[in-house]
Amino acid sequence: MKRALFLSLAVLTISLSAQSPEPVDSAAIAKIREHGLQKSQVMETMFWLTDRYGPRLTGSKEFEEAGDWTVNSCRTGAWRACGKSASRSGAAGRSSSFTRR
């Protein structure tokens, strides 16, 4: 029992001492932080998808408008994530629309 405990502690000590810390790139971290705090578009994007287009039922007018806005944002390079090849996937099946009285 003592021998197994001793061997496991020895292996743990050797494995921990063999690891070297990875160097930290402070410039990259500063650049990421600056981008997140100064250039972030998260709140604007959330406004358009939640407040402007609101709750969307599949196939409703709001659903189509939100999809068009998303594809347009990709095509114009606002996100630089999907380039010029973004397109709609087509009809999603039966739908309904919600209207307030």
C-alpha cells in the first residue's frame, strides 16, 4: 500500500516538473481586449436580432426579414465571417404569423 502511494506520488511529481509554462503573449492579449472593449458589435447585433425583428416564428415575415438581414450583413462584410457566399437555405416548412390586437 505504501509502495503504491509512493510510486504514484513520484510519478505525479515527475510529470508536474516536466511541464514548462507557456509564454504569455501580452501584445496579443492587449489587442484582443482592446477589440472586445472598443470595437465590439455584439450589442448592435443583438438589438437587430432581438428588438428590431423580435420573436420569430418559422416562416413568418419577421423570420424572413431577420434571415435577410443576417445574409446581407454577411455579404457586405460587416462580420467578415461568411464572405460573399452566404445564401438563404429556402423554405422551412409550415408557418404562422403573430399579430397583436
